[in-house]
Amino acid sequence: MRYQLLMVSRAGAAKQSRPCILFRGDWLSETGFVQGALVQALPEPDGMVFNLCNENIKSYSELFNETRKAGGNLLQVYRAEEKSYKGLTFLTTGKYILTGGLAVGDALIAKCGYDRIRVRKIDPKKLGFENVKIVPLTSIKASRTKLPVLKVRLHGQWLADAGFIIHSLVTAHAEQGSITFRLRNEGMDKYSDVVKYARANKMKIAQVVSENDLPTIGVTGSLVKSVGFDFHEMVAASYEHGIIKLQKLDFERLGF
């Protein structure tokens, strides 16, 4: 049994966009979701279930009709050949995602067993915050060694909603398994005061910058390395006004 972090996103053109949930990674084959496999996507109370349907299928049309009657859809696992990702993938799109009580932007936990994946919404209150986003960790190449270096990148309108507007100053404090970002424009008028405070408390200073007219925070280096995050890992950003906590999650505690 393993767990994955996901998010309900949008697929398609803006005016005709649909809710979408994307699964990808080599772990799919370990749970039976190999290339070409049929997957039955069904809404459930507070989530969805994805059943592997490759065995004992008497009639595809009968299975298709039964799935549609139950409010779901039949999908197929394929191998993506994108520039940024090559590997097993399947995705589900459509209004039936909303039937399970999910909405675009919801952070999700996927409990992945052999031949079945169950998806549930993360309750941010269990993390002690008001909201939660799922953040994929990225990497950059070090200028000297050219080796990959882990990077945290927070991006989107949700930052501004939490008070992290463009040009704001932010401190980042690392603990085992988490990084806490705090807004420092409020209560500290001078940049020098923020610098002194950060040095005294072993924090890193960052500034909210603009990327595609949306606020963005980027942090890399030893601070990120010390936390215990892994390359291309998905982590949770729970947030309220003036504070964001990026962390690994206790899946058993949060969902199933």
C-alpha cells in the first residue's frame, strides 16, 4: 500500500475547461496499472475510486454501459512521451469528478493498492490551517557543479490571497520534514530589521516576485536539503494569512 498527493486541476480551453485528476509515475505498474490497462473511474461519497478492469472482462460495451450508468467513465493507462515526463499516465476528466464532492483546486490523498486507487479530499483543519495546496518539488542545476539542486517553488493567486503579494519580504525556517514561510512586511518596517531577525533565528530571506503576473516564492540550497524532501516529491502547503507551512504528511492521520 502506498499514498500519493494529487490535486483536482483543469483540462481544456478556458471556456470549456473540465475538472481533471492526473496519475503518473512508475509506481502505477507496481499496482497493476500497466500500459494499456482499462481503469473504471467511479465517484464515491467524498471522493473517487479507480478500479483496474483488465481481468475477466466479458464485454467491453457492457462494462462501459455499466460504468456510465454508475456515473463514471472508462479510462486507459498510456505511456506519455512529453518533454518534461516520459512514463505511465492516466487521467480522468469530466463533471462526474464533482459528483464525489470534489472541486477544482482541492488537494487530494490517493491510497494506492494493487488493482484499486481510492481518492479523498484533504481536510486542512486536520493540519491546523484554513487551506491546503499540493506543491511538486522541482530542481535546478548548480552553477558550479551542474548537478541538480532541490528547489521549492510556490506560485499562484493563492499566495496573494494569504497576504504574500508581489514584492513582499518572507522568512523561511526549516525543521525536519517542514519549511515555514512567514510574511515579514507587517511589523518590520526596515529591511535591515528583517535581516537581523533572520540571522538570529537561522532563517533564510526571500522576496515574492512576479511570474506571469502571479506571486512566486522560490527557495533552494542547504535550507531545502536539510528538511528531508526528495526530488520531484509532492508535498502539502497548508496556509492562512501571513504563514505557509510546507510539509510531508501523515497519510493515515489525514484520510482513510
